[in-house]
Amino acid sequence: MNKIKQQEIMKEFAIPHPFQDESDEKYAIRMIEETSDFLKKYAQATGKKGYVCHLTGGVDSYVTSMLIRKSGLELINLSLPFGIKQDIDDVEKAKRVIKPDVFRTYDIMGPVIESIELLRNLPSSKVDIGNTKARIRMTVLYRIAEVYDVLVAGVSNAAELSLGMMTKYGDGATDVQPLAGITKGIVYEMAKILNAPQSIIDKLSTTGVWDNGSNQKIVTQLNHQVCIYLRGGDIEEEYEEKILKLYEISKHKRHSPVSLKDTWWVE
């Protein structure tokens, strides 16, 4: 394994190191305290009242919402389904535990179909439609953020960000990414501590808007391997190659628009 490259990537995402002999549970408790404190201080520094977060029914959005709730600031949760949402029950369960200050549901099917129809002469794909959904959701989140004078909190974890499993200017467009330095395994530990409904904890990870369930096994395996990788562990060469390839080709998603002064893309 290329340990130097691994350390570079870990440093980029500021993956917190567990203390000596610190269990995953204690590590997760520390991350809850540090992240909720960060959220409070950042909102205060920007003069905002709190955060708006997309509540998807998944573990990442649950944990992010609970971290905002723990910060003591205003929490607005939005459910943004595309027609009938398969995991609407988990959204409702999450809402009952989280108790957001404001909860709204907006069905994005209409504007997504209009956007696709506008460009009907162009070829379409599952990725294209998924990206359109993510960008419509981003538009709604920022409109609500304007109305309530809050910031937009993203729900992507370290694994998703390092692999580029987010839409540029979609779910990747946020004011803060509270889980950016936290691997999926620790997110699950945080969820347990934060009393997540069992159905949310048991739910398998997917690539979200890109995934239709057919590649769930592959996605789950890769998520597991990248979590080991981001915590400094050794993985098989096959997975290391996949991770590094996805990391390199998705760099542009993690940077602001490039200009003449930038050199990250040629390094």
C-alpha cells in the first residue's frame, strides 16, 4: 500500500485519531461533543440562527440533525421526496425523535420532471436524473435557509466525500459538512448514542440518488473498505486502486471553482 498517499488523504479530510485505548463508543461520544460545539460556534460566527438539513430517513441525516439539535440552535428539517418515498416511515420515526423546530415536506417531482423535459432532446440516464434531483433539493434548501436566516448543513460522511459520492452543486453544495471527517462506522456509533430508531441503524448504505439497489452489495463493501482506509488501516490492493481512482477523479467536486492561481489540479 501507498501509506504516504493514505496519510495525505487522511490529513485532507482531517480524520480525527482515536486516543490511545479509546473505544469506538467513547470516540463517537467525543465526536458528538466536538461537532455539536463546532456547529454552535460556526453559526454564531456567521450571525445565523441555526441550520436547515434534509432529513432522508438515513443514518447520516439523522446524526447531522441530532448534532444540530444538541448545539441548542434552531433546526429546520425538510423531507424532499420524489413522488412516493420508499423510506417515508423512517423519516417519520426520525422526526419524532429529533423534534425539529420546523419540519416541512416538499415533493420535488414536478420541478425535476420539468427540468428533464426542458432538455428532452438530450440523452438521459439514471445519473443525470439523480443529479437533477440533488440540485433541485439544493435550491429548496437554500431558499428555506434564506427565509429562516439559517445555514445549510450537509449530510455527507468522510467515505462519501473522499469517493466523490455526491452531486456537484447538489448535495455537495452546503455551508457546513459536519460529518466530513467522520467515517461511516463511527457515524453508526454516534447514531446509537443519539437514540436512532433501529430501522435507521439497520439500513444498508447505498450511493443514494445514483443507486437503485442493484449494486448495493458492491457499494456496501466499498464503503466498508474506505472506512478502514481512512482510519489508517491496510486494505487489499484491489480496493486501494478503486478508492484512489475515485478520489482523484472527484477532486473537482471538493474544490471551489478553479482559477489561474490554483494548482491543486496539476499536482
